[in-house]
Amino acid sequence: MRTHQIVLLPGDGIGPEIISVAKELLEIVSVKFNFELKFVEKKIGGSAIDATGNPLPEDTLQTCRESDAILFAAIGDPRFDILPREKRPETGLLSLREGLKLFANIRPVKIIPSLIESSTLKREVIEKVDLIVVRELTGGIYFGKPKGRVKTEIEERAFNTMTYSNKEIEQIARVAFELSNKRRNKLCSVDKANVLDVSQLWRESVDKVSKDYPNIEVNHLYVDNAAMQLIKDPSQFDVILTGNLFGDILSDEAAMITGSIGMLPSASLSKNGPGLFEPVHGSAPDIAGLDKANPLAMVLSAAMMLKIGLKEVKAAEALEKVVDSVLGKGFSTSDIASKESIEVGCKAMGKELVKELNAI
């Protein structure tokens, strides 16, 4: 029997609630498709700070390195906002990405027909949306040096450095081109080459890689225009390739096209180590413990883990089918509820998903 070692990182806020739903479904689907999942739960973020004083304990990082895949829920707790940046929960996730060399973030954005009315955009604008945002994850302004804050007698100044090498750009570009090769052969690279030197190198490097993929149609957009086009005509996009900062912003904007950021999964991948699979939403501390969280992005992240990280494609498709089925029957959490839907909490949504999965 195939066996996979999975690290669970519940994290903060609603994280423990939603990862509990995903774990139960994974246990059921692994039996149905004849493989074994061995789970190890570790701390990260605020929960790790409470336990160890460190947002990413060395034990967590090492266990992740030795795993086959990592399923991560959410991070962030306003209790720690007074701490220095390097001590806050979010630094734990950044350090994990850096420690595992997770350079490629993959965020699919696809309209679910039963939820189309949940979007704030018109049906005719979004009904054909099926795109992927490919974001470079370990470079750019979040990791560039020098950075810091400087005080003088006159003022205080803060600074960060946006920096990329041609090798970093070419590496993430190839991920995007390979994805586009399996889809509609269209790639849009997003930068700010009219202003930034680093974006000029970005554009040149993407064009260099494009010569190896002559079948793929490539165009370039400045980030401000790309943000506008995502709202004006999102169905024009197939694969969007961009850097860390721009990708952080555009992927959240793209997520809201579907009606709720609570519906979308993501994958962060390295060249050869374990991948990290997580919902794109945050820790939502305002609803933590109230049974109001939407677990569907967490479940779909588990499906991405099965498909991409573990190559258990049939099991992944089963989870995706279960989500579609439950939504098709009208069940929804408050963030995606409509007048016609049956509104349920996190636990009840989990029970409906289990019921559908057991029926397969």
C-alpha cells in the first residue's frame, strides 16, 4: 500500500477548524482509494509563538522537510501585532517558504456555476473565467536586502529593496509556461517595466524563456493595467505570471472574482522537495471559534495536495466532486450564502461533505 507522510499546520484563527474538516475527508478518501496517510501536526505562527516564542520552530521546519507534503491552514493573530516584524506570526510562513525553497505559488481561479451569483461582478463578465496566477514566492521586495528603518534627528525613514536575478525569473517563468502548455497556450506576464529596473529585467528574462515555447502566445501588462483588466474582462486570462509583491495583490483580486476568497486553494512548490498546500484566505480571527468558517478552500487545497503533491489523482477528483455536489445542493457558509442557499456552519458543512464522500 502506498504511504504518504503529511504535516498538518493548523496555525491560527480559523485554521484548526477548517483543517479538521480536511483531515477527516482525507482519512476517508485514502481508504476508498487504497493508500495510507500518516499525519503529523506541528505548530506555526501565533500558536508556535505561544508555545515556543518562535513563529517557526526548528522542529516544525525539519519535520516539513522530511514529509511528502504539507497542508497548511492559516496564520496571523492581532495579539502579536506589537512584536517586531521578525517575531510576528506571518514571519513564520515567510521563513517556511524560504526554508523549503518554495519559489512557485500556483493559484487557480475558476468559476463554480452554483456560486456565480455570489460574485459582485456581472454574470456575463465572469461566467467563463478559468485562470491561474503563478507568483514568484521567495524573491522580490519581501526578501530583498537592504531593508530596515533609520532614525535621524529630523525624521524616520523605512526602506525595502525589490530585487530579482535573471535566474530567479527564468525559473518561475518556466513553471508558468509549462502550465500554459497544458491549458490554452496563453501567458500574460505582469510587471512595471515602464518605471522599475527590476521589471525591465523581468520582461527581458520572460521573453528569453518564451523562445523555448513558440506555441504559447505571450503578452506583457503593467501591473496597474492588469489589475484593471482583471475586473473589466477576467476571461481574457489563462496563465498570469508575476513577481512576489504584484502576485500577492493580483491573486487576491482574482480570488474575489469568484465571489469569496474562502473558496480558493493554492500550492507552493519547490524544485524537488515537498509542496505546501493552503487556502488563499487568512486566519479570520474575528470569527475564530464561532463555527462560521468556510472550510471549502481548505478541502480544495487538500485535493491539490493529493493531485500535485502525492499524485493521487482519482482521490483528488473525488474531493473536488464532493465540493461541487454539496454546493450544487444549495449548502453554503455565510460568506457565499444567497437567498436560495441553505446556510450552515463549518462543522455542518464538513458533515455534508463527509456524507457525499461516503456515498461515492
